[in-house]
Amino acid sequence: MKSNEPSMKNSMPKKSTLKCIYCGKKYILENCSVAPYYFDRVWKDIPQCDCLIKIEGKKQIKEDHKKEGIKLINLIRLIRGDSFGKRYQKASFSNFDKSRNKKAWEACLEWARNFEQHLEDGKGLFITGTVGTGKTHLLAAISDYIARIFKRKLKTRPWINYVTSTELISQIKNSFESHNTEEVIEGFEECSLLIIDDIGTEKITEFSYEQIYKIIDSRYRNMKPVIITSNLNDNEIKEKLSERIVSRIYETCKGIKLTGKDYRLEKLK
């Protein structure tokens, strides 16, 4: 007659064949059965070290940091916008060639460091220099610095709007068809910092002149900073843009001049 009691062989504790992959310490088998099925002997491998807890904890922290990093990167991109394009996406003060225009680099960095004050007093920059001297790189570096340093510091995050002068006119013209001209112009007038690259290169018509004047004059009256670059010298700028626009630029912007030859042509040589 067979006994209904569990055999001694089945009731004896077993030894785990597992080891910790980090420290090599052996696991033990624990009976995880619950009443009234205790004698079913459900065994589970239990580690005798806290390596997994520590490692998994570190992995979770790393994952959290990664998510936070992605969130901050997206915030930085939101602040500085994507208008600079892929070529200047990683442009910063740290990778600017200071051997060419160190004083200009220092002046732009100093301006970026005091951005909060410039938001209050409406003081901008007017950067001039021939083609290929690094003007757009410095614009992207300023934008990047502001976005990174002030992403959490300012109560209201800054909104940077970068556009070439040709694109500015084009956006306004295209807005007539979509009937959102007021919204487009408001975007140029109301942003925290307006950056206009290569002013004077666009074909100046009565229409383009009036639009540029309207935007610059609005920011001038409301003490909102603007950064402008141009390949033209002082006399050419005055001839191209008129005294009304130039007067407001000179009053509200610190002049910075870049010198040297086109670095793109230098690379070819």
C-alpha cells in the first residue's frame, strides 16, 4: 500500500546550480510553496548578494539620466529653433576657431553671458565681416549658449528666432497666400531674440525695405534685442538700407567686426 505522505527524497532541500554573474556567489533554493500546498515543494533560486539590486539600480539611474538628457536636448532645440540647419547644429563657442577672430569671439560670448540684462535693456549686436569669416557660426554659438544656460534659469524660457534677411522677406510674401501675415510678422516682433543673418544681401524693393523697417522699429520701440550680421561695410549698409534702419541698428547694437579671408576657400587651398 502506497503512502500519501511526500517522500523524504522529494522533501529534502535542493542545491541551486546558479551563481551571481557579478560576484560568483552561489544562489540557494527556497521553498516558495504556500499552505495547504506546502508539500508540493515549489523551489525558487534566491541570490545571496545584492549585486543585481545595485547593478539594476545603476542601470535605472542611467536610463533616467538618458531620458532627462533627451528631454533637455529637445528643450534646447525648442529654444534655439532648427533654422540654423544641420551644418550649424553643433556649432558652439568651444569649437569656433579663435585663432582668426578671438576678440569677436570674446565679445559674443560676453554678450551671451549677460543675456538676461540684454533682455531688459534691449541691447543687441551688429556683426560685420566678409564672407566666410565665421559670422553664422557665432550666431549659432550665441543661440546654443543661451538655450543651454538659460533652459531652466529664466522664469520664462527665451524664444530665439533665427532667419536670413532673404528668408524673412520670403516668409512675409508667402504669408499673403495663407492669410497669416500678421502672425508671421508678430513672430519676428515678439520673440525674445531676433537674429537676422546677412542683411543687405536681399534684393531691396520698397516692399522689403518697409517690412525690415517695420520689424526693427517695433523691436526698437519695445526694447527687444536683435542681432544682425552683414557682409557689407558701413557705407554700403547705409546705401542699401537707408538711414532710418541703420540709425536704429547703431543705437541699439554693439558693433563687432570680423576680419580675415574666407575660411572655406582656405580649406580648399
